[in-house]
Amino acid sequence: MHLNLPDKLYYSIGEVAAAFEVNTSLIRFWEKEFKEINPRKNAKGDRRFSKEDIETLQLIYHLVKERGFTLEGAKIHLREHRQQTLNNYEIIRKLESIKAELLKIKNQL
């Protein structure tokens, strides 16, 4: 999944939810369920997600929404195989990016 997020230090929960095309309530729920997600909160309690939080959310999204893991299965998988999952996900993202670029070139021809 390719996210359309501007390059900045922190993202609001609305920006994150829009990028993943999910409700903000799902992002808040995943934040409670996965201790790996630690957004900063300001005095008002607004969440600010870092790039590391976004990467973790991408892994969770990939495991739960794309691969069909349960939340418990995703937690266990992240704990035990985080680096392997991260490497595999990076490869998948690069291949999807290449595919999108090739389709763009094909349409231009």
C-alpha cells in the first residue's frame, strides 16, 4: 500500500486515517492494542504520529487487512518476526512502486 503523506515530522490522526483509507477510530484502536505505536500527545490530547509510528501502522495494516491476520496473530508475528516482516514488506512496497511506474509508462505509449 502506497501512502500519500507529505514529508514532515509528525502527522495528525486525521491525516493518517485518510492515508490508510480507514476511520480514525481504527487507528485509535490499533494504538491501544499494539504497544509499538506510541504517538506523541499535546496538551489537548491530540495525537501526533511520527514516521516510525507510520511504518508500524503500515506493517499492522499489511498483516491484518492484506494478509488476514487476527489482531493476536499480528501481535505475535510483530514480536517474533518483526525484522523479517519489515524486510518482506519493504520488498513488496518496492515491487508495487516499480509496477505502478511500469503501468504509467505503458499508458503513455
